[in-house]
Amino acid sequence: MAEILGLGVTHYPPLSGTDDNLTRVFRGALADPRLPAELRDPASWPERARREWADDEGVAAGKAHRAALLEGFRRIRATLDEFHPDVVLIWGDDQYENFREDLVPPYAVLAYEDKVVHPWRHADESSNMRGKPNVWGEDEDTARTIRGHRPFARHLVEGLMNCGVDVPYAYEPLHHPGFAHAFLNTVLYLDYDRQGFDYPVVAFPLNCYGRKVISYQGNISPLGVERELDPPSPSPSRIMDVGAAVARICADSPFRVALVASSSWSHSFLVDSTFRLFPDSAADERMYDALVTGDHSVWENATLADAEKAGQQELLNWWALVGAMRELGVAPSWTTFAASNIFVSNKVFAIYDGAAR
């Protein structure tokens, strides 16, 4: 029987930049001319935001936040190395990278062969990091080979089709020249210490942004701008069922598989109730408590409207992981919640290493 490892991480784009880049989104929200005047005054902010901003406008807090994220990534990487998978499947969002006007599926399996990618040459196509300094001092000629695993991807697609999950697949990118940022950043951060990453990767993009994937082009929009919205994302419960189907197929396969959910949680720039200044931390904390205690009913009963209201569109990637682990009957063995008000989002790391079958 196969063995399965479950992991949860973030692909937070500013982590690849330097420390002075960590508050870029927050500063942009503060500069929005439609932001209520009282919210420009730190005295009106939540206590955590005031503490993070402090008297240095977030510099010390940014360094501490980076340290917390690196601690999570290093622990996840050590667990991954110990498990030594045949393939790493990553659930991540496609943020107007391959899912564009000519085709927007609910999700897809990318059955790529090995690909040479240039993270900083192609950064404007996804994470908006082209031309900005990165923490590794790498330039636009820097190349990385991300290994693929087409036999596993084909096996997964066939299995999903056979159990009623009609999943599109692709052998080559449709638009993005390499890997969309959710998947590329996951690899870059799991290899933050540049020791190499030789595990084959199969990307499983989800249409997390749904109503805003085309109308907003996966990007931040100023307050007061009205757009004609797109059709919605798949519902959280549907994504949980897809995750469960993936878990069953992997468990009956000959492969050792790491199932990875990659995303931050509530995103400040999607939360209208905070004027797109802060994430919905209360909503995140409810979901996290349910994750830790294994209360799947909270995850099962959440609606897409709930997720959209809380700015948790990208949490659909975690709904897939939770659905997979629910199917396997496995609880997390370790988790941590990296809270933040001024660094776009709260981030969560999780390990489900009791998922071997």
C-alpha cells in the first residue's frame, strides 16, 4: 500500500523579497484615497496591528514574521526529507496565470515533464517580483529545474475520472511560461536554504479566486471600484470531496505521496469589512481551532459566501487537504499559526505524518 504525508504551508510572495518589501501591500492600502480617515490613524487599529507597526513602521515585526515562517518551512522540509516522497502534489491557486479568458476550469492536474524555470525572469507573470531584489540575491538568469511525474499525474486523472470527478489536465502550460506562483514559491520556500529540491512535483491548481479571477485578473483592486464579477469558485464542500478522492487514489497507488496545501489564510486585500486593510483574523482563528481539534463539521459546513466574506478564497487549497486527511482518518501531529495584521495574511503550517496506509 502507498504511504501519504499531509502538509500545509504558505506561498506568501513577499517572503521571497527583502524585509523592506514585507509591508508593501499594507502601505498601498493605507494610501488608498477611499480609506476612511480614521483608519489612517494607528490608534484606531486592532492591538496586534499597532504592536506590529510600532515606531519603526513594521521593520522589527517583519523580521520576526519572517523568522516564524522560516521556522515553519524548515520543520516542514525536514519532515518531507524524512518521508522522501516519490511525488509531491501541491494544491494551490491559479491567480490569472493559466486560468484566463480562454479557459477557466474549477481545477486541473498539470501533468508536466521536468521544466526549467526562471523564477525572476517570469515573476511579472504571477508574483510581481520582477526587477525587485530577492532575499537570495538571484538574478533573471537564475534557472531551476522542477521535476515532473507524468505517470503519477496520469494515474491520478484516470482515478478521478473513474470516481466521478471530471478533472481537466494539461501536459504544457497554457499561458504562464513556467509554474504559477503558488507552486513555484512553494518549491522556492521549501528550499529556502538552497540545499536543492529534487522531488518530482505535480501541481493541482484550483480556481480559488472564482468571481474575481478574470474581473480582477487575480490582483488587488482599489476601494470603490465596481467590476462585473465572474462565475464562482467550486464550493468548499466540493473541494473537500475532491481532496478525499485524491487521498483514496493515492492510498491505492504504488506511490509515496506528499499532499501539500499551499496558501496563506484570510487576505487583507479581499476583506471588505476591514476596508481591505486587515485580514479577518477571527474567521481564521475559528477555522484553525477546528483544524487542530479535528472538528471537520466546521470545515464541511462553511459556505463559499463565508469564505469570500472573510477573504479566505485561497483557503480552498486547505479545504482540499482537510478533505484528504478526513478521508484517511488522520489528525495533524503539529501545527502553528503565524498571526499578522500588517503582512497581508495569517499563515498556518501543518503536518499530518500519521497518514501512512
